[in-house]
Amino acid sequence: MEKFLNHTGVGAPLRRSNVDTDQIIPAVWLKKVTRDGFEEGLFSAWRSDPSFVLNQDAYKNATVLVAGPDFGTGSSREHAVWALQNYGFKVVISPRFGDIFRGNSGKAGLLAAQVDDKVVQRLWDYLDTNPGATITVDLESRTVKAGDGVDAIEDSFTIDDYTRWRLLEGLDDVGITLSHEDDIVTYEKSRPSFKPATL
Amino acid sequence: MGKTLAEKIWDEHVVRSHEGEPDLLYIDLHLIHEVTSPQAFDGLRIAGRTVRRPDLTLATEDHNIPTTDLDKPIADLVSRTQVETLRRNCGEFGVRLHPMGDIDQGIVHVVGPQLGLTQPGMTIVCGDSHTSTHGAFGSIAFGIGTSEVEHVLATQSLSQAKPKMMAVEVVGDLPVGSTAKDLILSLITQETTGGGQGYIVEYRGEAIRKLSMEARMTICNMSIEWGAKAGLIAPDQTTYDYLEGRPNAPTGADWDAAVAYWDSLVTDDDAEFDKVITIDASTITPFVTWGTNPGQGVPLSGNVPDPASFEDDNERIAAENALRYMGLEAGTPMKDIKVDTVFIGSCTNGRIEDLRVAASLIEGHKVAADTRILVVPGSVRVRLQAEQEGLDVIFKDAGAEWRGAGCSMCLGMNPDQLTPGERSASTSNRNFEGRQGKGGRTHLVSPDVAVATGILGHLAGPADLAELAKAGA
Ligand code: SF4
């Protein structure tokens, strides 16, 4: 996994709440057995609507998605994270994320930055009046910034310490755990015999 | 201070805990299926790793598989590739698989309990959010993403931050005609789709104790729909009776040892929950959704709400979007809504009890002229059991379709899909836009409401069927 320190990119305002992972990528797109090529299915139901944010020229190259609360609820499909990444997104900003989606993002290297409701509202307004403007997200200082001068937006975002550290270091989870294999072996020795086995 | 049930199970599974890091939890059972596993097996191959405990892993084919023409190869090539990939991976890594055509094939959350693999006090994960179903046995069970599937395959463990603890106390008795599904749908509407976020929820109280295992599974299944990490119910005699004699349940001295342990799986009297919600089961009536998330529901006797009645901006906009998508007018009585397709099945309501209830209500009636009812058992064994009891004949006589086992129209990955604008009453768990097919409109309902709706052609409950019988008599 690549290290994630900070990112500056075009922000796209997704003025919707409760964007579940079925909206991010519908089930018909989940039949692939690879991790790439999911960008085509991203928000597929909305992509045919010319007024949809990602269909507007200004947001074509967006890399920072600014969404309403409860983004990524529902199905556990990590394909939702891959679809966002395959499309080019590096960061999703929302006041509240679905638990599994947030976990998946951390594992796959997409930054899920949780901010206050008001910050999302201000970013939306800013992006609407300045289409194509960029947002800077700094993982080290946990800050999100946009605009200049008196109207500049600067606020902090939350992300748990452990996920932040792993993203900053670009660490592979399985590798970290296997470095504690002794603990797993010790635990296994103490498991009761009545626990079920499949084989 | 005492511990909650979930804290006890959690603490017993901690392999490693370290200040500032999530706990490393041991996983007792890892269930897998074709959709969320291919990239995980690929990851193992690339890193030259093996499956650490194939003996704690079980695979089944469910999401993609057709429910008709079961003797033919899967027609959809991409679906077929995914299923074949699972078969190859299970072969290569030594994982037990129940493929199409196998007697133990079915929806992963129906198969685990049915085999007796799901037991109290376990940690159970699966690359599927409805893994919460297994919490009905008093275990911590939750859905994970594909990276985590790979992690569990390689290490049989998972790093997890300990969630907060919530109790849902269900007092009183469910009235006749109200079901576990109505209870959980009501709860989700009350608490919204984000209300359980960050919590493991223990469902407690007299009304819960009186529920059968299958009804408890319906409740725990939908924990994820209000955002909870997991939902669980303390094991009791009902749990033991369900488990005893199942193929993977313990036997002999192991059974006694297991029961002695299971008896300890209760929340201590002096344990403290971070949050407690109390609901009165006696107030629950048949409940249905009108919108595009499971928190947008009303009693069946109610009307489509007016978006203007929501104070919260986001909720109001969501309601406006939902009504537009659903093609509904504010103020319309729910019972006036005509339904094209009724889907009875899924890991929420596709078990034998659900089919028994559905069959008993449909017997002697005919499916409405412009409506179809699809009955899809949750597993092959459920299908065979139903056929043994003659339920398939009752369904077919009434004009319903009797299908093979799988996820089917719950998510429309196989050919069972709604067409744009088509409206369903579905016993599944998600009414998201396009979930059952692009442009499809879903109302979540209990099996009881599903059957009454299929017979009358519009959203209706068992009480309306009784009226019909009276009028006819
Ligand atoms: S029945 Fe539906 S919810 Fe259950 S596992 Fe299958 S697709 Fe998921």
C-alpha cells in the first residue's frame, strides 16, 4: 500500500445523505474477480443523468468527494471503495460513514475523513460557487482546507489513530498481524475442544 | 463491575491487546461466498500465503446463482466465472464448499445455523453485512470487507476496535399478527439508519425470550440496517433445543461442556451499557417501508408521509428523493399501493418457519391477477423440508412460483430482478434504489404482509385477508 500523507485535488459536492454502497456500486457490477475496472459502475444509476455532479466538466477529474451524512452504509462490498479509487478518488469527506465502509477504506488506502455537518455544508457551498476548485486534506495534521482569504475553510477531521498511522506508513495489515503470530499460536492452544470445526 | 454478554465474548477472543491499537480478535468461524472472496484469495496467492485454518472456514454459493434451470450451467457468463473462481479457490486452499446442487448449499447465513456451526459464544465473520444474523445464538458476528476476508484467511484473526455497548430492552408481548420483522422495522424507523452506529446491540427482554430461533435471526439480521456493528441475543433453552443434534453441534461430553459454558453467556446484573433503548412490543403493528432506506417506514395502517413533516434537512431531502424514486404521493394510504411482485425469501425471512407461516396464510387463496409471488427458500434443506411438508404444493396451487435456493431477488445479481418502475413487497432487508433491479421499487415487509399483499394485489396484512374470508363467507 502507498503511503498517504496529504492530498490536494478537485472537490466534487455530492449533495445526498444515506448514500449506501448499493448506490456507490450496484450488485450487477460485483461479478468481477479482479480489483480493477469498477469505475464504470461507480454511482451507475445516477451517471446517466447529465446534471449528476460527476457528469459536469468542472468535476470530471475530481479526487475528493464531499458527501452528506451516512455515506457508505449497507452492504459490506469493498467494491464500493475500489470503485471510488478506480475512478480516481483519494478522499471521501462526510459527517458520518457506514462502519464497514470506513474500515474497508482504511484497509484499501482511501481516506475517509469525518468532519462536522457544517463543514460539509460550507464545502458544498464553496464548490458550488467555485466549480473545479481544489480541497487539501492533510492526514498528518488531520485538517481539511479549501479557498483563500476571509472565506477560507479550514477545519479538522477525525480518523482513528491506528488507521491514520497505517495510512501514513502505508502498512499491510496481514504483515503486521503475522508479526504477532506467536500470540495467535498461544491463543489457539487454549481454545476449548467443543468449538465447532468445518472439516 | 460486571460485563455485558458481548464484552464477555469479546474479551475471551482477544489474542493481543496493546495500548493505542485495536484488539486482535480470534475468529472462530469464517464464512465465505463467491462475491467478496476472489480478490482475497488472489491476495493470498500474490503474497505466497495459505489459509491458516481451513477447518474454521466454510464456503457456499448463494449471491449469483439462478433459482430456475438448476441442472444447467449458469447462463450469465460473468456470474459463472465468479462461481467457478470460488470452486477453484476452495479446491486450491482446501476449504469446504457447498456448491450448487449440494444438499447443504444455500444462503450463507441460513447454512451456518442449519449445520449447527453457529453456536453461542463464538466470533463469526463473513464478507457480507448480514453476518449479524448469527448473533441470534449469542455470538459476536459481523460483516467484513474483502481486505479483511484476506486477513482472516491468512491469520484467523482480525484487528478490531472494541465497539460501545447498547441494550435494546423489548418489554411487553408482541400482539397476534405482529412479527419479529415488524418489530425490527419499527425499531429501525425509530432509531434511523445511523442510530446503532458504533455499537454492539444486545436485544433483551421478555418479548425477545419468547421468540423462536428463526425470529431471533430475523431481528439480528437487520442490526446492520440501523448501522450497528453487530446484534446479539443471550442463548437459552430455545437456543440449545435448536442446536442439539445438528451435524456440527457438539455431542456427548463436549455437549455438556459446551452447555456449561453457554450458560455463562449472560449480561451480568451489574454490567453497564453505554446506551439503553426500551421499546414496548405490545404497541407493534404490521410495519412496512415507503422509502429507499430501511429507516423510512410506517405502520401498514398509515399513510405515505409528507416530506415537509421532517424537521431535519437531510431527512426531508432524503424523503423527497425517496418519494420521487418510489413514485409515491404524500398522504396516500399504504394499503392503496398496488404491488407487482411479492418476494418471499432471503436471509431475513427465507427459513422454514417463514415458509410455514406464508403457506398457512396463502392456503385456499389465489395470487391476485396482476401480481406474482416468488417463493425462494433460503437453502436447499429448507426447500426439501418445505416440500416434505407439502408447502410447495400449497404455494403452487395458489399460483405462486416455487424456486431453488439462493439470494435471488434480495439483490438481483441473478436473473430474478425487478424491471424499471416495477414495485415489490419483499421479505428481504434492503429497499435501496435499484437493489432488486435497476429502477425497481421495494417495500420491505414481513412474510405475513407479503402473502396478504400477493393475494390482494396491494399492500395488505393478515387482518385484511380475514376480512376477505368473512366477506366471502
Ligand atoms: S439474502 Fe440478501 S442480504 Fe442475505 S446474504 Fe443474500 S444478498 Fe445478502
